[in-house]
Amino acid sequence: MRKTLVGKELNTEDVKRFNRENVKVYGYKRFLKSLKYSIDGLVYAYRYEQSLWIHGFATIFAIILGLTFKIKLWEWAILFIALGIILALELINTAIEAAVDLTTTEIHPLAKIAKDCGSAASFMMSIVSIVISLFVFVPYFRDLFNFL
């Protein structure tokens, strides 16, 4: 008999079964399941997270502006990197909030720090994305309206 981290005793047969069931098998079925889980995460986040909607609309707006102004390839690359990072950070923030909520139902200072820092990371990247978008689009607006 062997004790696990949660204090449950496991016999040798349990250990063999555990090791056999948790061996990662690579293949297209595992890839498709992984893809489904990712899509499930996106659907959840877009359904329940307001900030993801806001960033989603901002991303669509930036794409429309990029197509309208016919921005250069390197500008597309910079824009997509910035917008992709902010959307990914929003998803990570959602995961942090869910994990904290799963861990504790009471208001705890460390839970607050975890949630606030996740939110702050997302907020900081939002500001960076706005600045990057301004660097990309202001010259096009300047040329369009002949100012400066």
C-alpha cells in the first residue's frame, strides 16, 4: 500500500491502472479532442465574458480599418500579434478567475490578488494594443484628412 498526496491509499493494482490510463497517446483522435476543448473554451469565454466581446469588436474594427486603408504586410503582422496577445490574455484571465472561484467561495486576499493581477495583465496589454494600433493607423488617417 502506498499513500497519495490526498491521503488515499493505493494498492499496486491501482498504481498500475493509474499509470496505464494516464499515458498520453498521440494521434488524430487526441488532436481532435484537444481542438474541441479549445473551441469549448472560446465559446464559454465569448458567451460569459464581457471583456472578450469588447476586444473581439475592437479586433474586427481593426481588421476593417486595415482592409480599408490597405495596410502593409508588416503592419498586419504587428497588429495581429498585439490583438492575438490581448485575446489570449483575456482567456488566461478567465481561466485564472475560474480556478480561483473553484478553489474558494470566501473572499480571501490572495484570491483577490490573483484575480486582480490577471485583470491587470489584460488591461496593460489592452493599452499596449491601443498604442500599437495608433502607430499603425494614425499615419493613414493623417494622409486621409491631410493634417500634420
